Amino acid sequence: MTRVAAIDCGTNSIRLLIADVRAGSTAPRLTDVVRRMEIVRLGQGVDRTGRLDPAALARTLDVARQYAQTCEQHGVERIRFVATSATRDAENRQEFVAGVRAALGVEPEVVSGAEEAALSFAGAASAIDPGAHPGPYLVVDIGGGSTELVLGQGEPHAAWSMDIGCVRLTERHLHDDPPTAAQEEAARADVRAMLDLAGAEVPLGVARTLVGLAGSVTTVTAHALDLPAYDPGAIDGAALPVADALASCRTLLHATRAERAAMGFMHPGRVDVIGAGALVWSEVISRVRAEVAARGGALTTVVTSEHDILDGIALSVGTGGAVDV
């Protein structure tokens, strides 16, 4: 076994997974040691300015230094640090790269949307039970700045990264509390246009199982399950009827920020952006359901996974980008 650390730095959060990776004749397996997540909003304002905000950068690097200490305490042997949408889009991303290098002693990889999608699929696929959920799988990872769609079974067959996520969409359109009907419609138009582009590259209707990843989807699922507090064990693998998932998306979108903050499962850092994340998820579900129906099938449930790009990074730690420590 090798003890590894995977760090996923996105638009809204920075997350750490320390795990033991067991290699064998079959696919490698992970045993979790530590999972941490901090909302730092690195992508604050990037959609508008094209630059990382100094305060957001400082918040992120402070957490990176904390993660470095955690890795040392737990005897991590190899680290892979992956940065996604906000960093891809920022013209001053070298400041971020230099700061991470100083904090952790590793070079952060600013991955493409295609690589992000592949890592998300690998993480989700590692925990899907094919007996319960048949493939092909459409894995959807809704982040703060981008949303990845990956179709595959065993390995990705087609993928597309949409430049739309819960932070980006909130900053563009959902300014009121709750958003106005006009703001909601403008946001939906953006997502539908992105899905038109995605559908030209990924045959959405081929999917037999739709799998949603990341904080927006897991929060929608917590609401649909009526959880009093966030419970990963209850959320991971939950198969929701499509109608229930869409109803929770509508409720979270139309709730006020005070109403969202009072929900026991809601992370404080998601209160202001979960409406946009729920909107993206509702549009994806609706589009996939329609595309599946057009091919003579029926999408009746959506599956939620707590295993995502972070797991994919950990599983890939033996490949390019991992650094011995």
C-alpha cells in the first residue's frame, strides 16, 4: 500500500483526501484516512475580471498550508494537487502556482476540462455497483466554475466540459434573494445553450444511469432525503426518483438565503450558490430524461455519489503529476 494525498482545488472549494492505495491484479482500491473540505471561493470574480482575487488567493493558500501540515502528520508518501476551472481561466494563475509550490512543495497541475472530466469519471466509477446500476453511465460533476459530463462504462467514451457552474452562474445572473423569474430564465438559457454544445459531443440519450457528483448534487440529495444534518453515508449511492430530485432543485432555487442557511444539512459556504447549482442539475436531469425518452428508454431515477474527482486524483497518483514527499 502507498499512502497518498489528493488535493482538488476548484472554483468554490479546496478538498483533501489522504488515502491508502492498494494495488493488485484488479483495479486499485482506496482506503480513506482523512477527508477535508474548505470553502475558499477561489473563483470569486474570475468570470468578470479574468483574474484571481488577492483575498481569495490568500484564503486558498492558507488552507493549502494547513493541508501540508495534515499530510506531514499522516505520513503521506505521494501528493497530487489538481486545480480546475477558476485557475484555468485566470490570467494571473502563476501567482497561485508559486503559492502552492511554496506551501506544499509540489507543482499544482492546472488540468484541462477533458482531464477533469476523466478524473471525475474514474472516481465515480470506482464506487458504482454495476449490479444495481447498469451502464453506460453519464457522470455529471457540477463545480463552481464548470460542469463536466462524461459518458462511459469501464472507461470514458465521450466527455465535455461546460463553462458553467454554481459560482459562475450566480455571479452572472442570480443577484436577488430569491432570484427573480427573469434572472432564473436567463440562467436557464445559459445552461441550455451549454447543453446543446455538450449534446453534440456526448450522446446523452445513450445513458442508462445518470450519476451526479459534488456539493451541489449532494446538497440537493440531502434535501430530497429530508436529512436533519449532512450525512455522507445516507447520501452516497442514493437513487432518487427524478420527480423528487427536480422538486428539491426547485425548492432550493426559490428559497431565500436565510431559509437555506436554516437547513441543517447546508454547508455555510454553499448558501449563496446552491440555487444556481440546483438549477444546473435540474436542467441536466431534464435534458437527459428527454434524450433517453427520444431513444425509447426511460430515466426514472438519478444516483448520487460521494466519490468524485478527489477519488480519481488519488487513484491516479501513481501516474504523471504525483510527487514523492
